[in-house]
Amino acid sequence: VGVGHALEGDPAALPEAAAIVAVNYFGFPQDLAPFKDYCRRTGAVLIEDNAHGLFSRDEAGTALGARAPLGIFSLRKTVPLPNGAALVINEERFLAKAEPQLEFFKDAPAGQGPAAKSRASLRPAAAWLGARGMLGLIGGLRRLRGAIAEDDAGQTVIPGPKNPCALLSAALRQTGPLEETKRRRALYRLCEKLLAETGAQPVFARLPDATVPYGFPFYADAAAAARAEKALNKEGLSSLPWPDLPDAVLNGAPAHYTQLRLVHFLW
């Protein structure tokens, strides 16, 4: 399934399966009509992947993640938590099969890697360090992990702007769903404006009224990406390639993956 697309071609041509997943990429509502057609034909269970759209609704006002028998969420992608996910059961027939609520770990649970544990332990310090200090600390940890490249002069390159955008650092303060919705939509509009003359192409043609974006996704070749990054950095924002493809598939991946970048709205 490509970003921004539902089922390509005729759903009737797809092989039968027990379940099918519809992804609300970046918090934007996926068109579920072809998925539901497929489920009627095959008897498959529709699962709505709403990892990116915690507060989003579709144009009918229905919350994303509540439009299929099962909905899944990744809470830490929207609010600054060390971990957290949810399975929402929207049809009674699945309630009897549901497992009890798993324990919520205040800190990173055992088994997570050191990077995840570091992020979890640093969350409480964000409010005191401030935006610039937090970025510097995160950059230092990445450097220690060897995850940051070097420039032509052999200097370590730490991604991220020197003076983070005020809308980005606002996420460090405790806010409610309404405030977070306004913040994310304002950041999206700001990114639209900043990248308008860079040659970057937004993944989505418009921002629906009830969409709460996970970030600002856009397509850009190498030249456009450089211009976009320069424009973003002036306003205290930055972007990264999305998704983080493994080297084994990177070279053969289609352009809608290799040229896709994302301005994250949460550290």
C-alpha cells in the first residue's frame, strides 16, 4: 500500500486473507470504501491502523481508529510518553477474545534498547532544559551512538535547528487535546508556507478540517530537499527521511519512499 493510497487496482483481484490493514498515514483519513468492499467479498476482518492519528476524525466526524472492527494506536507518537499503544475493539463479537489490559510501564520496559530507554529517561528533563538544550542533548546522545554522519571536513553533523520553532517546543508543556490539535495544525500550515517555493511537494493536497497531522510529509529530490531543509532551519524546524528503510531494500525502493521526508511535530 503506497502512502496516500488505498488499494491499488481492483480489490477483487487481491487474494483472500483473514485480515486486512488500512493505514491512516500521518493522521490523514484513509478511504475505507475499497477495504470494506474487500472484506465483504472475502470475509476478512478490517483493522484500522491509526498509529499517527490519535485526535483525527474523518469528514463525517468519526474518530479515526473507530471506523473498523479493530483500531490500533501508538500514543507515544502524539504525546510525549516513553511508550504506549492501544487496541480499540469497536465490535462486540471481538470482546470475548480480548486479552486483559497489559501493564503500562512508566519507564521503558525491560527488553527495549538503550536508545529507547534514554529517550524515556530524558522526557522529564525537557521542560527544564528548554527546546534548544533538549535538542543539544539528543544530538549528543546520537553522536555517542554513532548514528550521525560527518561532513566533508570530518566534523560531526548533528541534525536539527539551533533555535527550535516555538510551536515545536510547545509540546514540552502539558496541554490537552484541543491545544495539541491547534498546535499541530498550525505547524502544518507553517510548513506549507515555508516549503512553497522550494520544489518540495506535499504528500496531501489539502489539510482536512478534522485532521490532526502527525507531521508534515513531503516529496523532494536531493536538490529540493536541500532547499527545504534550509527553509525549515530558518524557522527552527527540520525534516528526516521517512520511513527509515534498511540498506537491503533502500536502493530498490520506489521514489515515493526514497524521496519522502517528514517534519516531525514531536521530539
